[in-house]
Amino acid sequence: MPLYRTILATTDFSNVSDSAVYRGAELATLLGAQLHLLHVIEHFPEDRPSGEPFPENEDPVDFYRRRARERMIEQIQRLNITEPEMHILLSRYSAARSIIEFINSHNTELVVLGNEPKFFSLGSTATSVAHRAECDVLVVRNS
């Protein structure tokens, strides 16, 4: 029986998530596992990302999904990994809650996420996922 059959790598398109996605892809290749790549746009629509205004003539949901898909494809190409199954969630809740729901609904056996250490502790998303996930969790630090 394989060690892991389903691996989830999460991304927010930061440098540390590049490390997590790359590590998840390496493990999936080595183990012959299915790789899922997940990006969560949290607290949508109340707190839409403020750094990127959407065009007035485009539905915000379509815009944010399209832009996230473009960034995900750029990340995959930049990291030179085999294309994973891509998932983009617009959630009314936190990224951590959405990741946990995804894990439970996709029989995930390992979740890989990045963490930018702050004061020698895990960030809130990494902490929440590590405590609540019913699968193994690999937290990758930025190297």
C-alpha cells in the first residue's frame, strides 16, 4: 500500500508557498500520488482582495477565479512541475477552515503548506490546519 495516495499542496502564490507546492509535487512524483493544488480566496465577498481592483464590466467571482487560475498556471510553470489538479475556492470563511473542508471532502492523506516563521511560531493558517486536519501535515519553511 502506498504511503500517500492523495496529496494537497496549498498556495497563496508567495515564495514560501512556492516551496510548499514544489515539495508537494516532489513527494507526489516519488510516491505516485495524486497531487491537488488549492488556492483559497477567503472571506469572499465581504473582504475582497484590495490589492487588485476588478474591472467594472466583469463579475468579481469570474475575475478572481480567472486571475487565481492564471497565477496558479504561472506558479506551476515556474516550478516546472507536472500539472496537478487545480482548485480555486472563494470562501466566506478563513483559508484554514476551507482547507480542512477540502481535506475531508477529497480523502486527502497529506497536506503540504508553507509557513513564514514569525517569532518562532507557526502562522494562524498553518497552526489551525495542523491542529484540525485528520491527515498528516507537512509545514514547509521558506528556504
